[in-house]
Amino acid sequence: MSDEIINRVANSKLVTLDLEDYYPSGERVLFDISNWLYEGIVLREIDFRTHVKNYDWSPYQNKYVAVYCSTDAIIPAWAYMLISIALQPYSKLTVVGNLETLETVIYQDIINHLDMSDFKDKPVIIKGCSKKPVPLNAYNMISSKLKPIAKSVMFGEACSNVPLFKRK
């Protein structure tokens, strides 16, 4: 009997997909519109439009921006749209919501444009641990995209994984 240790994982056809590898660089920032509301709660259209028009948007150059309101004010959709239009020449992306919403939208675009040909008819493991803020929804999106093309889909690490799907 041989004492040679064989790395079966390295010799397998298993393909690892690490969503962290697709994490785009760029600062993520929150923009709170409550400061532009009367007493933090009432949106006065003329005042709001003046703030948007006169605001220096250049600090948001090449940043990912999540626009939100930290108070319980009712904000009409057009107000968020007006800010998005003002930010468009500067930001990489603008969304309405928090930082998790921002990361989800970023990953949705990445996953929608991801070339899946490397995963066709192969066992795929979606790496679980990451040091970057990969949103939970990104894992759902990638597993749904892999299911019709991969032979199998697992989650975790090669040495310790959770089977999610196996084509019959």
C-alpha cells in the first residue's frame, strides 16, 4: 500500500465560484436627504429643488451612492429621481436605499453580465466566506443562474460543502 497522499479536490472537475472575486472597487456612500426637509420631515418642492440645483455633487465622483431618508418623512418618487439625475454625471451608480441595497444592485448587474460558459455541465461550489460585503441576495442570484447550466451546485468550501442542487 502506498503512503502517498492524493488531493482528490485538486484532481476533481470541481469549479469554485467566489463572488468576492467580482467585488468592484470604489467607495460606497450614503446620502441622507433629511437635511433638505423642513424640520426634517416635510419636503417643500421649491426649497428641495434649490438644494439639488446648488449642491456640489463633485465629492461623489466615481463613488457608489445610496440615497435615503433617515427620518420617517414621506418622500415622493420624483425627489429621489431628481437627486439621481443630479448625481448621474458623477457617481458610478446611484440607488434608493441603504448600503445593503446598493451592494445588491451592484451584484445584480455583475451577475446578469457574468459569462457562465466556464460552469456548463460542471460541479460548481459557491464559496461561502468572504472578507468583502457580498450581499446575501447575490448568493441567491448566482445559484439561480447556475442551476440550469451546472451539473451540480454546492455552497461552502471544497472540503466542507452543502449540496444545493444536482442535475438528474
